[in-house]
Amino acid sequence: MKSLMSFALAIFMGMASLAMAEEAPRRGGTLQSVLWPEPPGIMTGIYTQSSALLPTTKIFESLLTYDFNLNPHPNLAESWEISPDGLKYTFKLRENVRWHDGEAFTADDVVFTYGDYLIEVHPRARAVFERAQVSKLDDHTVVFELKEPFAPLIRSFDLCCLIVPEHLYKGTDFRKNPNNLAPIGTGPFKFDEWKRGEYIHLARNDDYWRDGLPYLDDIYYRFVPDAASRALALETGQMHIATQNDLELFDVDRLSKLPHLDVTTKGWEWGSPIVWIEMNLRKEPFSDKRFRQAMMYALDQNYFRDVIFQGYAKVATGPVHSASPFYEPDVPAYRQDLKKAEALLDEMGLKPDADGKRTTIKLLGLPYGEMWNRSAEYTRQALRKVGIEVILEPSDPAGWATRTRNWDFEMTMYFLTTMGDPALGVSRTFLSDNRKQGVLFTNHAGYANPEVDALFNKAAVSVDEEERKQLYSQVQKILVDDAAVLWLVELVWPTVYNKKLHNVVTGASGPNSSFADAWLAE
């Protein structure tokens, strides 16, 4: 019996060893990724559109990374301490890190990035890091000192707040720096080439600080304009991965049934994206709350969820994502009701003419593919039913960004990462002191409400979790009643990938992670 058990154990151990050998990461290989649309640039902080982040996060890194529950983990910071009063954050940096040009990574780079660079170029980072004084204790220790507590700070070192080289950017015009065309980071992959209209090529960083990584030799991000061709490239194995706007969502279920492909919706916990239509409240009739409410009643959010986004979405009820611990469900509801919409328009004096038309407005659509074109077209059809004629304005990614940040729109459609904490990703859209013309993803609409400002500011510095929930509950009720923007749906992005590709989604940033430990089986 003993020898039989030993024999069985030997077989089991042999099978386990074989399984482990089969799962051992393989070095080498070229990852082929779809990327659409082609981004206007990939310099971190300056270009924050979704298509820019995918390659950017392979080149640059931050102090921390986050798991699916948004708990922080070491990255360029190997450890950190937070003072009992919540006013001092001390980070110990890794000592064996080099920039892609060979220069050493030091505390100077961190102080410059969070104390200067991001303050100027990044709207959300500015709202966070203006609260802190960043200083250097020694070459590998930095301190963030706050005048008042700001609990969300530890969750602020995300993929939009990546560190840049001081020696290449200090004293320059950040947006015109020639290094923006060939970014230099500390990440597992180096920028190699951008062939406009075709691809971005990243090559392995052989001097990466994590021993033995990355596994991949290189990554190609290929621009394929036609949605059907992008799906076909995955189907035939020419491409290994696609996510976000890369695929038409009606293709995802079909692709998920193919034996060589897998699908996951994990990895967007950090962003909590919400689709909405922003209105320029400086202009009539958008300045009238009744007009905004009428449009909310005219739109069918279920149609966006079920038809346009193919179920990869959830009806949005306000500015805070339902996954957030600060979400307030008890807000005014805008379920489609054409009679309510018409009554509000009548009350405003916008009576229909002989053709049933009350007014004409313009919508700047998001130029990220057919899904967004259908969203804009449905909006036009839905508002026409209550006498609002919509003129659709086409654009390209760079043009959309330029017009939106310069307030050159009547209505503009997009999706925004709202983060898990309203102080990080929500308040920037509504705070009156964040009306920054020329800066993307700020308060483009021109919304201003002193009560909302006070609630957001008080909640940001409170250290009492229950008090913060109550404050954010109040602010959500006000903003939803004001119809400050037209909330549509919360996005649930699918990532479709070849089963040969391993370690695709390992944390809250999903396919926007560094891919240092991603690998391809033969």
C-alpha cells in the first residue's frame, strides 16, 4: 500500500510539475494590439485620451499600482508611511531605476513631476497635488506635506499621474518639448517608432529595474480604421488583444465564443467611466435648467445600455459611479417621459412651429468609432421627438479635444473616468474654480454653484468617512436636479484577447497596466 501511495504521489507530483512547466512564462515574442482611434500623442499627462493611455502606460510608471479593490502596492516607491494626522506622506524610492536614456531616476524626478509638471498639464492631477508641498529628503526619499488632510491622496498615483524625467523637461515648454515625440520613461518598454496612420512600436527595455522582465520582445499598436477588419484580425489571430473603442460591442459576444479568444470586463475599477453629454451652460437655451431636464426626459438611457452598448453598460443616475462607496441612489430620476419633456419646453416658451420644431442645437460627437456615431444619431432622433432639432458636428480626436477644451461647442459627448473617490475624478467637472479654458477634462460647461463648491471642498478634506458620504449625497442630489450634464450610462468595457496572451488583466488598471509580466505562449 505504501509503495502504491508513493507511486501515486510521484505521478501527481510529475503532473503538477508538468502543469507548472506548461504555465511557466515564456520569454520573447511580439504582442500585436489593436489601437483605435490613433491618439494625438502619447506623452503622459498631456495626452489623457483612452487610446493614448494604452501605449503610454508601458513607457512611464508611477509610485504605486492598485489591485482590483484599489489597494495600493509598491512600484517606483518601494515603501511609504502616512503620519497619524494624515498630513505627511513619505515615500522611499527604488535605487536601481534608470530612465530609457540611461540617466538615474531620483527624488528630483518625483518632486518635479508632482510639484511642477502635472500641476501645469494635467487637470485632475492639479486639483490633487496643489494641496501638497512635495520635497526631497535625499536622492531616494520624498515627502508630500498637506495643509489639511486629503484621504484620497494615496489613491492618486494612478496611470494618469506617471513620472517624467526632470532632466529633459525642467525649464522647458512642456507641451512643445521635442521629447514628447519620442517619450522617455522608466517602464518595461521603450518608444521605438511611430509610423503615422499605421502603428506605434515599443521595444523591450533591457535595463528594466525588475529583474528578468519584461518577457515580451516588443509591442505593436496597430491602427485599423475599419471596425470589421479589427474584429477579423482578432478572429484570425493576426492581433492578440483589443479593448475599449477597438471593437464594436455587437462583435464581442461572437468573438467570445471562438475557442482561441477570451473576454474579461475586469480592470476598469480605477476609472469607473461614465458616458455623458456636456452642455455649454454659457449659452441659451442650455443655461435654463428646464431645458436640460427636458433633454434628460427625452432620452432613453435603457436604449443606450441595451442597443448601443450591447449590455456592456449600466444606466447612470448621476455624477458618481455606482461602484463607488460614495454613490447615492436616492436622486431625482429621469426615466424617458416625452410629455414631461414637452411640458418643460412649453413652460420655457419654446413652442413648436408648424413643423413641430422648437429650437435647433449642435452636438459635437466623439470621433471614436461607429458606436459613438450611433450614440450621437440616437440623441438626434430622440430629441427630435420633442421638437429639438440637433445638428451633428463631425470631428477627429485632435479636433474634438481642441474644441472641447476651448469651450467651442454647444453640446459635446464623451466618457470620463470618475475614479472611486469623487475628490479624484468627479469634482473637477463641476467646481467653479476649475473652469480652465484650454485644459481638457475640466469644467468645460461653465457650471457654477457655490453650494456645490462648498460641499465638494468640505468632503475632500474630511477624515470622517460617514461625513464624506453625507456631503457627497447632498452634492449628487443637487447636480442631478440641476441636470448639470446629461448622464447616460456607466461603461463596462470588455477586453478581448488571445488565450496565448497571459497576465493581461492583473489589477485595477487592466490593459492599461505596464505589461511587464505579460507573456505569449507559443
